[in-house]
Amino acid sequence: MDEILLIVSRVADQGILFGNSKTTHMQTLEWQAQEFEQPERHPNWFVSLWILAAALVVGAVILKSYLLAVFIAISAGVINIYALKEPHHYTFILDTETLSVGSKKYNLADFTHFWIFERENGNFLVLEGKKILNPHLEIPLANINPDLVRNTLANSLEEKEIEESLIDLLAKKLKF
């Protein structure tokens, strides 16, 4: 009889509610999405990039700043390559303690708070990091209901509005 009471006590300590199908278990959300949305870029976008780069290189050469000219040319090449990059397809798994992006795992304790941006082109979860070199992580939510994500993160992180930075706004405007 003492063994039965001990087992019932352990089960009750784990949060199982008798007479009800509810249990306090970790809610896990899993979805797939692209790393980023590939914007439609007209060929004129690339022509404009190279015209601007050429003008800046000519200006740098006139000022006899040859290192700056080389830097501008290399930067334009990197921007061109990045603009042509195809997004990776990832599987995201979120529970109350971790976020997995493909094979990489993030501990939610490494973040201070979160915010969900609900945009026309899709919803995004933004996790604000504690580390200076990793300020935030932006995760596309694809077709996941934002309220499910809020409920999953509610016990782990505080929901606090995060404003989009000037760089993020500029990147969107330039279709990056």
C-alpha cells in the first residue's frame, strides 16, 4: 500500500491531473520555412548596383584612394552574389526550453525577450539575445499561428515589443 501512495505522490508532483485529460507537458511546435523570402529583383536592380559601384570607384580613384576603390568593387561583388543566393529550407522546432533551426539548437535562456512581427509577407519571431555579438535572431513562422508561439514562449521569455532597426528597414526597402 505504501508503494502505491509513493507512486501516486510522484505522479502528482509531475503535474498530472487526475480525472482530467490535461497534463503539464512541454508543448512542441514544428514547422518548415525558408531562411528568408527571396524578393523579385528586376535586372535593372543589378544594373543600378553596378552603375552606383562604378561611380563610387571613379570617385575613389579621382581622390587617389585606391584601397577604397578596391573595397567598393569587392563590396559590390559580394552584394551581387548575396542577392542571387537561394534561401535554405529549414525545419524549426520550438518548445519551452529550446529552439532548433535545422541541426543548430538555441537555448531560450540565452535570450532576454521575444516579439512577433505580423507582416503582410509573413509572421516573424524575433528573439532578443543577451550577448552583444548576437543581438537578435529572426525566425520565419510560415503558417504557424502566432498565438501558439506566444503560448509556448510565455513561461520562458517575456514578450516585449522590439522596434525594427534602421538597417532592417533599409534592407527591406532595397529588397534584401
